[in-house]
Amino acid sequence: MASHNNVQNVNDLDDPIVKKAFKFFCRHLVAIAGSWIEVDTKGNPVGKPTPFSYSGFVVSVRGSWMIATAGHILYDFDKNAPRIKVGPCHIYDCFGPRPISNYPIPLNFDDAPKFYVHQDDSKLRLGAELGVDLGLIALNSNQVQLLEANGIVPYTEMEMKMAGGEKLKSHIVIGFPTSLQKLTLLDDGRVAIALSPTIAGVDEMDHPPSDLTETEYPRFVGQLLENSNVDIEGMSGGPIIGFSPDRSRYWVVAIQSKWLEKRKITFGCPMPVLLSIIENEIQRSEDQPAD
């Protein structure tokens, strides 16, 4: 994996195993793009719209399809909700091996059922970090049908459970770095995007640095490969893929969440943790009495 330590487009890869894995997991990959605008206390727009694009991938639990992404993305929208209004938003799903359409899928961001777990870093106390940064956006039946028609395959419960079955060393992160995004704001508030999924090579750290805060939940801690000069800002919410020692098998092991740029250390929420939290949330909802 050492030859693939820069953020790269899949078409530039010369390692056939990595290229095959990259294309295989792009069947799950999506981007969420739209715009937001600042509003005053009366809800009137102030200034100009700002485009955005975030990485994510599709998962399925108990038959329900969701977009998995980083929790801080949804947290930031909630935190700023009184001061901003989200404009037209879409799901881009044309990154798999055989897409049949390049047209994005409408997403009503404000009304879509959402769930996230994220702890505001500014409010952390030493030793009190959860270690979880995940977000979920539920998809309706029409969106599911359109995603299926374009070749999107959800990452399943069984695959999430298997992701914790082996200790892996070699990994890649897939997503859409901000530095490589081309976002164009259209007159009607929609966003036209030019994105290509890219990767960064990562080695999981057997013993994370002792100065990192201990977390309540286990988390993936990885070192971006030594001689890379990458900026993975914007790849939050993308999948971290692990390879078996002989590289014959590979699977999503975590959701990439944040990174320490100067130290080139990245973090992720392991898939078994994500599955456990989703199942607990579903159970909690089912246990609530009906109105």
C-alpha cells in the first residue's frame, strides 16, 4: 500500500487490488450537496448562498436505507439552524462501476429524518470524550428506488458485524476532499458539482499516542502514510476500508470522522459501534409509548 499514500483519483491507481476495492466500495458511496444562506431574526436571507458538499455512504439496518456520514456535519447544521436556511439539496450517486444516470436525487434536508452522535470538542473535559462521531439520514422509498436503479448497494448489518472480526493494518479512506471539489452555485440556489472519489492510504495504529484523550467507545485511530502530503479535509463521512493481510478481502471498517492535520492522525467510528448505536436507537423508538 505504500505506493498509494497520496489522495488520488481511482483512474490514476496502478495497484489492481486497490483499484478493484476502490470501485467495489464506490457502489456504496454518495455525496450530499446543496447550499445554505444566513438569515436574520425574521428569517429573511442575508448575503449570498454558500454551497456545500459532504461525503457519505449508504447502509441498511432492518431493511431501512440510510446515508451514513460524520456526526459533526449534522451537528453543525443543527447548531446554526436559527441563523441559516438550507436551500436545495441533492444526493449524488454516480460514483459506482456502472451508473446509468448522472442526475442527482432531491433531498429535503430539513425534513429528512436525521440522527447523530457528536460531542462538541470545545466542551470536552479531560477523559470525558465519547469517541463517537456519526450521523444518519433516513431515505424514503422513492430515493431508495432511484439509488438502486443507479447501482447503489447498501452496506448491510452482516457486513458491519464482520468488520470487527479481524485486526487489520492496511487501510484506505474514500471521500471527496474539499480541495478537489468544484462547486458552482446556480441562480435557483441549486449546486452543480464536479467530484471524483479519491483515496488516502492509512495505517491503523496499534498503540495510539498516549496524549490522546481516552474515549468511552472504541474508535479507529490511523496514521496517514509517512511521506504523503495530503489534505483530507472534506473526507469526513467517507468509509475507511481495511484489507486482510493477503489483501484478498476488504471491507468497510469505520466512518472517517476527524483528523489532526499537523500529526496526520485520522479517526473513525468502527462499523460494529455504528450498528450497535443504530439498533439501540431503533429499540428506544419502538419502546416509546404511542401518542
